[in-house]
Amino acid sequence: MLTESEICYLKTLLKQETENWENVSTLTDLYRHCKFTIRQLTKQMANIDNHHIFRKNKKANRSSTLLMVYKAERLYTALGDSQKIFKMVASLIFDE
């Protein structure tokens, strides 16, 4: 599973124009790791339907891999926001 900092780093790398991103094996590995990360994050959060997320992007090309990186980044952001909300609610309930 990729960490949040790895996702941000991959996003920065994929935006750059280099010859390495035309290599299919590199893109396939990144796509597979991002897909696994999204599955794990959705399982932790609210058991979101992964079929809907993966329905359109079945090929591991540069644009779909970048889209998976964006989705993983947004899920990490949502996870952080939800943890903050639950901590606030828990402090309100248990402090009273």
C-alpha cells in the first residue's frame, strides 16, 4: 500500500514529461499499486463501491495511472478530514 507522501511524489513525477512514462511495465506497476491503495483506503473508510471507481479505467496507460493517483490522493485527504471530525465529535461526547 502506498503512503500519502508516496502518492504526492508520484503525482509530481507523472506530471513531468519523461521517456520513462512510456514504459508499460512501469505504468502497470504504478497502476496496480494505486488500485490496491484505493481498495485498502475505501475498506478502512466506508466500504465504498470500488467497482464504480475502477469501471472506466481498465488499461494502465499514463492518463489512467495519473487518474488513479489523483483518486488515491483525494481518499487520503478525505481520510484525514474524517479522522479530524471523529476526534472532535468524540471529544464533545466524552468531555461532557
